[in-house]
Amino acid sequence: WGADGHYIVCQIAQEQLNDAAADIVNELLPDYAKNNLSSLCSWADRVKFIYTWSSELHYIDVPDDSCSYNYSRDCKDSSGVQGRCASGAITNYTTQLLEYRNSSDNRQYNLTQALLFLAHIMGDIHQPLHVGHTSDRGGNTIDVHWYTKNTVLHHVWDSSIIDTAEADFYSSDVTGYIEALNQNITGNWANQTSKWRSCSGNMIACPNIYASESISAACEWAYKDVTNGSVLGDKYFNSRLPVVDLRLAQAGVRLAEILNRIFG
Ligand code: ADE
Ligand code: ZN
Ligand code: ZN
């Protein structure tokens, strides 16, 4: 996602933290974050260029002929190192944060980064094209027109659909969009949210489920009826916005649940 998508995910999560998790999140955040995770939710994108090792943790590439996700086949970086992908990163940072309970000594600095990576990558793994096909790099090499503007399919899903929704329905105010999503979470989606939160066994996070859902939405919605040069307008926007709404809400609810489980 772009900055707004990440902000939305973290803001939804922040509001659902239990008291224990909210306290520890506050403790881990720097003072300038003003006790709110959402202000630093895009930090991981800003450090991609300094921490070059981290850039491959934002996504997963699956083979072009597949619409499903397989951890051992797909979760590796370009040099083939197993676990270096978005779902592996979620498992890794969740494990690191659990250490907060075991030893709250001098690991403060690393745990702040672990929290910021976890919050960001939980957003990205829910963006359908962040679990996309290898040869088009998750839609990054598919040129499209968003209404009249030249862009790539990946950017349409990271930002354009969200920007257009904000402009059309919420007078370009991200807060209005967040309120609408929160209303759906407690309204239309209320009977689904416990399923979103649940993880088999007593696992803290289920990143393989989030990744599987994304590649299936990528095939069913993002790539569907799009080729190089496609013009995407109202028809695409109206049919895909509900998918973006759902993925942002699921990411926020699940991020809160994971932090509540770790710290609660
Ligand atoms: N780079 C390569 N594949 C990508 C993807 N699926 N999403 C974002 N960046 C990528
Ligand atoms: Zn992206
Ligand atoms: Zn990212």
C-alpha cells in the first residue's frame, strides 16, 4: 500500500488494542509518534533504501501459472534464502516481539523496529498484488491508465483506488474513510471478524492464510480483465473498491489481534 493504506491499517489496529498492548506499543514507539502507531506505519518503506536487505520483506512472488501460495515454494528472496518474504517476516518479527515478555532488558531499539516492520508488513501482505506473479513483479510491469492518467497496475492497488475513494466519498479526508471502515467492522462484517482473527492451534499470527487470500484476490480481481494498456475507470473502480475495503479492514483487525496476543 501507499502511505494512506498503511495509515488506515494502523489506525484501525490502534483503536482495537487492549490496554496492555496499547501501553507496550506506547513504550516501544518514540515520543514523536504521539502514542499512535499510524504515524510510523510507513517507516518500513522509507528505510528500504538504507536497509536494502528489508526491501524483499514487503511482498511475495508466486509462479505465473499459480493462484495459490506455498510457503516452501514461494517464500524466499531473489537469492533463494528461505523465509525472506512477507509471510516469513511476520513470523520473525512476531517471535522477536514475544521476547519483550521474556526479557525486557536492552532490546528496546530492536523491538521498536520489529514493531514497525510488523505493523507495515501486516498491511502489505493484505494488498492482493503484494502476493502477485513473478514475471510482472506483482503488477509493477503492467502499464495501465487509471481514468486518464498513466500508471501501473500495482500502483492502482497500492494507492489509486484508495485515493479515488477518498476523493469521491470522503472529501479527500482519510479520517472519513477510516470511520466508514470501522462502521463496517462493527456492522456488516461483525459476524466475520472472529474468523479473521482466528488462527489454527494457538498460533499468534497466520501469515500463510493472509498470503493465500491475497494471491487468490489478485487472480480473481486485480489481474482479471487487465492487460498491458488497459484503461481502468468506473467499472473497475466500483467492482474492486469492496475488495480494497475488506483487505484494509482485515489487516487492521488482524494486526490488533496479533499485538493483543503478544502483549495482552
Ligand atoms: N517487487 C517484486 N514483486 C513485487 C510485488 N509482488 N509487490 C511489490 N514489489 C514487488
Ligand atoms: Zn506496493
Ligand atoms: Zn511496503
